[in-house]
Amino acid sequence: MGGLYYRDNVEQRAGSVEFQRDVTFGSAGALKLSVRPLFDGEAHRSERAEVWERTALRVPYDKAVWYGFSVKFADPIPQRDHRHLIAQWKREIGPEARGDYSPFLALRLVRGRLFATVETTFPVIPGMFLPTGAPVLTPVWLRPGKRQMRALVATDLGWTPADGHLFTAYTDRITVIPRGHELPAPHSGWIDFAVMTRPGPDGTGHIELFANDRWVVTVRGHIGHDEQGLGTRQYFKFGPYRSASQGEWTLYFDNFRRSTRSEDVLGPAGLAALRLAGL
């Protein structure tokens, strides 16, 4: 009834989904999503336990939509320098598309740190250091094999330069506006996210990110992809997703909501901050 489903494919068979009542965020029940080793750490393989929006309910790619959900990391929290995602927003990929297009927005984990990324295409301004007097540019990880670049747009309080060692170039095509708060640490308990997405590969993209009713960041500019063969809609999925690894990784999810109206997703403090900014 919530418009979600657990997809059945090879990578998802590494995962499990369970409705349970023991760990919740004020609701009658929450999802427990876990992944276990399936491919014995084999390179270029992934293990997932993701819940997807149903295809018939997907939103047009160029429209703004608000998403909310609460997540809690179970112990142990992964500490490896390894690909771990907890939520991702993507564009549909049709059969004629060439390549593998990463999510235009993703919430990720590396070495136990939480961070957010935005994906788009080139160009960039290369180099490790910014010249004196340069405009504020956004750090990106160049991925020439994918014809994409990944921008670092938000981090938690424990983030260090070593955690972002891949983000060694800069771009002026994505603007990040900090709103005074960092992402919460994964070990801090339940985290309630509220996110507005409106992709815009032509430079009109707009993302708002809130956590625990605190405004984290606004992102504007070239967000997402517009190559041949891509579909007309965006979609959201959440749950543990990693490169093949060892050990079990578990997340709890609660309070999923989706709306075109911010007041249906944000709490009172977040909504007041948004209104004060005239958005």
C-alpha cells in the first residue's frame, strides 16, 4: 500500500527484508534490511537489500518531489574504504542507453562516515588546489571510464580529508550552499532524512537535504544525465547496497513518505527554515 516493493534479482538474493516491531522510530513497525556475503568478495559484484518505488508510481524526471524516511544503522557499522549506499535516486535507463549511469543523488558510507554525492557529466576544473581569489568550487571525483563525475556535497562531523581522497578535482557546474548543519554520524541513532530532488542536466537541477529536521545543504546546477536512451522518470530506492564483501550489514527503515509538498515531509523546524529563506 506504500507503493514500495522488494525487487527479485541475483544481487538482491544476497539480502533479506523483514517487517518487525522491535526496532522502530515511533511507528507500529519498521523494515529490517540486511545483506550477507553472496559472491565471496568477488570484484565487480554487488550485494543488495533494496526496496524500490513501484514502476507505475515513478515521478517525471524534470519534476520536484519530496522524499522522507528514517534510518538506523545496526551494529557493526561497516568501517572499510568500500562502496556502501543506504539510499539512491536514479533516472530510468532504457535498453538503448550506453553505459551504467550512477545515481544523480546518493547517501553513502565510507570507513564508517556518512556522506552525500551528486552525479553529472563533464567538464571540470582539474587540480588539487584552488588559486587565490577563485570562486568556491565543488570537489569532484573524475570517472572518465563512465563519462561522469561525482561531486561531494555533504559529510558528517567525523569526516576527514582521507575519507574524501577520491575527490581531487573541482567543478563550477555544481554549486553547494551549506545551511549550517552536517550530516549526523551513523552511530548516533535514528536519522530522519527529508530530501527534495529535481534533476537538471542542463544546469537547472535543485536538491534540498535535511537530516533530523535540520537543513544540511542546497545543491544547484548540472545534476543528473541526459544521454540518449535514458528514460523520462526518476525513481528512489533505499536499503543496504555494497560491493561484494564479508560480514552481514543491517539497516532499519521507518516512516517513508513522498509528496510534491514540503509540508508533508519536513518537520516544523525544517519547514520554518525553508520558508524563512523564501523557498
